[in-house]
Amino acid sequence: MSPPAAPEPALGVEDRGVYADLDPRVQLPAPPAGVKLHGLIDVRHKLMVVYADDWPLKVYPLSGGEEVELGGERVRLRAGDRAELAGRRLQLRRLDAAEVAPPGDHDGDGIPDPLDVLIGAYKTVLDAADYDDAYFTLRYPNGDPPRNRGACVDVIVRAVRNAGVDLQARVIEDERANGRAYGVTRPDPSIDHRRVRNAVVFFQRHWDARAAALDDPRDPLRPGDVVFLDTFPNRPGPDHVGVVTPTRGTSGNPLVINLWTFGYKTQAMDLLGTIPVTHRFRFPSRPAR
């Protein structure tokens, strides 16, 4: 019997997002063992999205060299993807011509929004920017500090841009229309969206607020969720932010992709359970149709 194929080094799907040069290195963990899965075949984008509990876990290209029967469908998978899904019971159905993979796909690349945000966050880890909270003069819209530098909110800005949303423009537009909500009279496109205090106001106003508790069975943490954290107990309120991943740390909690402080690079860290979560938000996806 031949040995199983090695894991694929990258997702191998077309992603209309940030840091396209890193696409050949971006990979997501395999769906966890023992979890009931179902999937959607997107013929238009030539990919398959795998879900558990109606939450997208991973996307696979349907342009591999091996045709296999999976979930009652004939699909073409790469050897590593086929090995990854071998033995898994997977129910599949095809998306209708006008249907969008749930919970939504803002940038129209076939990748559901939460996965797009998560993939963007993983790209920031590969990019490994150094922490630098300095003021940078940014273009507007779609401005960004130098790619190799940034602070905690920059991770979120970059990850969310991977789903097709420019938080710099969204925050500034909202400040201009609703300055009192932010306590701002003269919005500054170079810095306002990079401040935690402004970001949390925007998310409260426009994103899907979820339970801050880590163990709420009615509203569990999901990969791609954005969490705001309170790192200074003597100064109540959020001062840090990151993206929840599907990988668990030694604490048993999901790792959080973030840019911690001086001397650190963007990375996934075991913060939950040690650093209090003040708020949690989810991308405001459009309806599935």
C-alpha cells in the first residue's frame, strides 16, 4: 500500500485579497476529527467549502488531478486534499447558479466571509510585521502603514481587507457622519481607524456583536471572529484586538492572531483565558442568496 499523500502546502484557491504574493504559502488546518461535516460545491468558482455546525472551516480547489467520489458527488481533488478528507463522512450539495456560500461572500471570490477574514489573518502571520505604533501618513482610501510594521488594529484592517472591506474608509466615513459617537470632530484617515477605542465603536455600530464569554454553548467562538481584549486591569476597557483561529493552545482555548507589543511580530498567541475579552464581533455577512 502506498503511503498517504503529503499535505498540500497551500489552499490553492483564488483569493481576491491582500498580500497576493503569500497565497502560495497560506494553508488552513484540516477539519477536526470526529466532527460531522457537510460541504458545498461551487461550480462557478471551482471550489468546495466544508462546514461543521453551519460554520465554514476550509475551502478546497476542485481543479486537482484526481477524480474521486465524495459525498455522492464526483469531484477533482489534489492528492493532499484527498488524503486529508479520506475516511470522512461528508454530505455534499451543489450551489444554485445565483446562490452564495453562507454566511456570505462580500468580495465575490467564492470564499465565505469568515474564512476570508481568517485567511487574511494568516497572511499577516506569514508577513510577520514588527510592532510599531508610530503615526504614519497614509493614503486614503486603502491606506496602510509600511507592510513590515504595524500595531494591533492593523492586523484587523489587513485581515478584513482580505474579505473586500476597507476599515479605514468605513471608520472615517462613519466618523464624518456620526462624530459624536466617536468623540471626534476632525477625522484623521491616517490614525483614527488604527485606534482600539475607535475600532470598537465602529464594530459595535456595524458588525455582528457576539457573546464575550469563552464558554457560552449558545454562542461559541468561531474562527474569524474578532475579539477585543483588556490587557491592563487597572484601566478597564479594551486596549487590544485579534482574530480567533481554529487552532487551540495549551490552555485549550483558540489561539488569537495579533500583534502584541514592542519586540513582537504578528503571530498566533494563547491569550484567551488569561487576558479578559471585553467584546467579540463577527463579519456582517450578506444573506446567502
